[in-house]
Amino acid sequence: MLSINDKVPSFSALGVNGSATREYSDKDLAGKWSIIFFYPEDFSFICPTEVTGFNRHIEEVKKLDTQIIGISVDPVDMHKEWIKELGIKYPLISDEDGKIAKSFGVLDEADNRAHRATFIISPQLNIEFTMVTSRNVGRSVEETMRVLRAIQSGNLCPADYDPVKEE
Amino acid sequence: MSKNLAPIEQVKSRIELKGRAREFVFGMQDGLISILGLVAGVYGAYPNQGFIVAVIGITGAFAAAISMAVGSLLSSEAERDLLLAEINQAYEHFKKEPYLAQESLLEEFMNAGLDKPTAYKAVKVISSNETVLFENFKDSVLGLPSVEDENPYLNATVMFFAFVLGALFPVTPFLISSGSMAYYTAIGITGIALFSLGFLKGYLSNQSPLKSASKFFIIAVFAGFVSEGVGNLVSQYYLSP
């Protein structure tokens, strides 16, 4: 699995944003902060709690000059329906062969689906934060947001430091 | 019940009746065969004592009917208690991990042929009511029937009367007659009753009624002759001077 200061591996795959489908690659990450999160599959009952969790923070994420991208092994058509179902306002990449998840080191090869892994990536394409949880445990979107704010503050941050609360 | 759902209600009633038929068929065929066996055995030992055969037949019939009914009641109650315990355990699990119930129901619906988005939407709708979600999880995923479907007392009552009814066929000829006339009449009408019962069972279970009826009939005749043979043997060895 990728770790802190590792470079984002190069990748290229189709993704959907709203109803628009296009090719997404590591080049889309350059020049701005990114939250990349892998999740096992569309149309399940743990994943939407995370997917909509990120969706609720979309405006704040934009203000932090950051983009969110979700990645799973589902095909583009499935992503389209999933986006429509949940009203997702950020792109979902279709990693059908699991290559992207594998290059990030988060592919569960037993069933060719991704673990619940989250990466915060700097504009220079360096990994700044990683978190991976068991298939049965949804990740904390709030914690991801706190870490993003803390990293962007550039401060030395003690436990649970949150620039928003410090203001 | 709205009028257009009446046919479904009829189907449900028919299924319930068929479920009860299990107790009836089991009780009656047991009453027919075991009491025919008993009276044939006693007849073998006391061929000219129709009254003794009848008294032993009636006594045996009631003793066995009570035993069968109590057995049915206790086993139904035990089954019901076990089922209730399973349902309670499943509910505890469900309360702790409702997502697991949703995921497993989703998989169940997909296995039944729905595509994933449709199955997801169906589970989502069902999930808007906790009771409905649990009932679907319990029925479709765990395969646990509802406790209300079982009525141990009714099952026991059906079993008791079915057994007594069955026993009447082999006993009655000895109440009004004796000797070989009573014996062969008992075998004959018991055979006919078993044939009819087998026919009914075949009809209710959508199997060949004639095949089912023949099977019941052969068993009856076999039971009658074997029991008479045993009665004869016992009387020769132990009752002869």
C-alpha cells in the first residue's frame, strides 16, 4: 500500500461526473489537493453512507481548493445510476480491472474489490495521508476533513487538531 | 381485505389447510394401521372373541390417540419455542447490524434475478420500515417461518380425532360381529379407508392419487396379515394348554 510521500502512480480510466463520462488520469490530480477514496461497490448499504458523507462536504472541499474522487470496480453505467440514485456531485472512476486499486496497494485480491481506503494527495501528487478500514467498517468522513484542514494549515498539529476549531 | 385480493386469500387458506392435512393424514393412517395391527393380533390369539378384540381395540385406540396428540402438542410446542428463540436471536443480530440484513437481502433479491440497482431500490424501500425489513430478512434470508403459522393445540386436536377416526374402521366390525367375518371386514374397510386416504394425500400433494392410494393400501394389508401372524404365533406358544 502506498505510504506518506509516495508519488501517486500513473493511472487512466473512464469516470463519470453527473451524467458526463470521460477519461480520468493522475494528471487530473496535479495542481490541486485531492481526496481519493476507494470503496468496494456501488449499490450496497455501507458504501452510500460514505459516498453521501463526502457529498455533504462538497462545498467546503471546493473552498479548500480540493477535489474528491471516488473509485470502485463497478462499470461506468453502474456509476451513472449510482450517481443519479444518491445525487453525487463529484466523479466516480470505474476501475473495472482493479488496476488502479492494485497500484495504490488497496485491492482485495480475494474478490477483486477495493478495500475502504482514503488518500489525501498534495498538488505535487505526493501522498499526505492514508487510511484503510476493514470491509465491514465505514470510514469517518469528518476525520478525513479534519486531517485535510490540518495538513493544509501547514502547522505542527497535536492530536485531534482542527484549524476550524482553533479559530 | 380488498375484493381484488380475495383469490390470494383463498390460496393462503388452502395452503394452511394443506398444512393441517399433514396432521390429519398422519393421525388417521396411524390409527388405521396400528389399530388394525392390534385387533388382527388379538384376533389371531382369540379368533372367536369379538368383544375382547373390540374392547382391546377401543382401549388401544384411545390410549394411542392421546399419546399421539400429546406427542404432537409437545413436539409442536418444542418446535415453536425453538423457532421463537431463533427469531429472537435473529432480531438481536438484526438490531446490532441492520446493514448486514440489508446486504444479505440485496444478495437474495439479486440471486432471485433482479439486477443490482433494482434490487438495491427494493431493499431501500423495504428498509424504510424496520419491521418490514426484519420480516423480509427473517423470511427470505434466514428462511424462518412466522410463529403465528403454528397452532400446537389445533394440531394436537386434529391428530387426536384423526387417529380415533382411523381406529374406528378396524374396530367397528368386531363390535357388531366376530370371527373371520369381522376380521376380513376389518381388513377390507381399513384397506378401503387407507386407499381413500392415500388418494386424498396424493391429490392434496399434487402427486398421482392412485399411486399414493395403492401404497397406503398395500401397507394396510401387509400390517393386517403380519399382525395376525404374530397373534397366532403368540397364542400357539403361550396360550395353548
